[in-house]
Amino acid sequence: MEKVYLDLTQENLEFYYSQKHRIPDYEQFPIRWENDSRKVRSELECIRNISYGEDPLECFDLFPAGTNAPVHIFFHGGYWHSQDKDHFEFPAPAFVKNRITYVCANYPLCPGVSFSEQMHSCRKLLSFLTENIHQYVDAPKGFQLSGHSAGGQIAAMLASTNWIGEGFPTVPKIDSVLALSGVYDLNPILFLEKNKEIRLNQEEVELFSPILFAEKMNAPLNVVVGSNEGNEFIRQAEEFAEKVKSFGLPCENMILEQTNHFSILDHFSSDQSLLWKTFMKPNS
């Protein structure tokens, strides 16, 4: 069969960039995430649906953790075209317990907006919080960023953005980035059947592939992937981390053993996990 990307055929690509077939009872994960997130919102203080733009999906929820608590902003996955912040608030207790304010972000989804418009919205969010965070919590100036899957690409791109060049009035201070199970070279996405929903084009690949902006990373980067996510996701994580390190920039990478594309969020939501103990810094 004809190779369409590196040494991979179309069939190979679809296999490696789809995760559900690797995850037993995968449908139980989103059900649990949604139920646990609903429970968390009923138990913790939460400022809901703070708007940062005109699109209904330009909003976020904030779980405050007290005076002078660092602010951690999480971007959900969903292959840039699905999912919602309301399903990804179950990690909030671990953050609040460790005196870290947790922000769970929404952003407009493809194909309702273009990939470029989606990235602009995510940048708007960080710019909005830079200007307005003190309306909601007393916090330090810098932010911790994280994202899962598509959100990993978003978080990494935010940390390499030329803010003034993109027309924003201030440069956000980013203290750290945690990219979980991300795609950092977007080229293979062009060939996937799923791109009929994403509608990514070649120009956007060159504008929004984090690996092409590795030397511009302006915050310490941590890249994490599960051992059961398949060769391509592991390759993407390792090559991105090595590229960043090659410029002498701070970067750590980890493969979490016996972890898949969904269960990696169990590590993210537990302050007893190796991921937390390695990369998170509780505010004591």
C-alpha cells in the first residue's frame, strides 16, 4: 500500500492516531469523567462560565484555592472538534487541596471555527486571564498550563507564542507547561479521515505545530505520554522533547508505564501519582 506519511500507509496512520481500540471499555472513561466532574462542582467552590469572548464556548470555570495560590489552566482534548470543560473538572480537588487554583477552559470547536480561529481563542483566554485574574482570585502573576491530547498541542503553542506579534497588548507570564499525550507535529492529521471534521490545512500545520517552534518555548516544558498509546504518540512526545532540549531549553519527558490515552488523566487527577510527584509543585 502507498505510504502517505513517513513510513506509514493510510491504514497505519488511522491505527496509530486512533486510541479507542487500545483502551478496554473506553466508553466508561468519559462517563466517569462527566459524573465525577459534576460531583466536584457540587462540593467545591466554583466560579462558572466566565466569558473571555463573544463565542458561547469562549468561557472557563475557576476553582479558587485561596490567597496567593498559583493558577493552573487546563485545556481539554477531543481532537480539536469535540468535548467540553464540564467533563474535565474532576482533577480540581487535587489542585485545590495543594493550594493551586484550577481553571478548566473551553474553546470554540472545529469545524464551527477554523483551526486558526481556535488557536486565537485560546490565546485570547490567556490574555484575558493576564489582564483580569485578580477580579476572581488573589494570585501570582504567572500561570501553569496543561493540556491533554489536542489540549497538549494548545498548551505547548501558547508557550511559544509571539504575543506582541499576534496583536495582544501584554505578554502572559507562563511558569510551566505540562503536555499530556499531545500531537506536536500536525502533519499526519492532514491524512486522517477525522480531518474531515477538523479541516486542518497545510498552512495551519506550519503555523501551529509546536515542534516547529521548539526554540521559542518560553517556559519549562514537561512532556508526558502513556506506554500504551502506540508508537506514533510516543514518537511525537520524544521527538518534541528532544527538539526543545536541543536548544538548551528546560524540558523533561516521561513515559508512564501501563498507561493509555485516557487513563493518563487518572494520574493527572491524583496528587499521589508519579506524574504529580515529579511535575507538580504544591503551594505550601
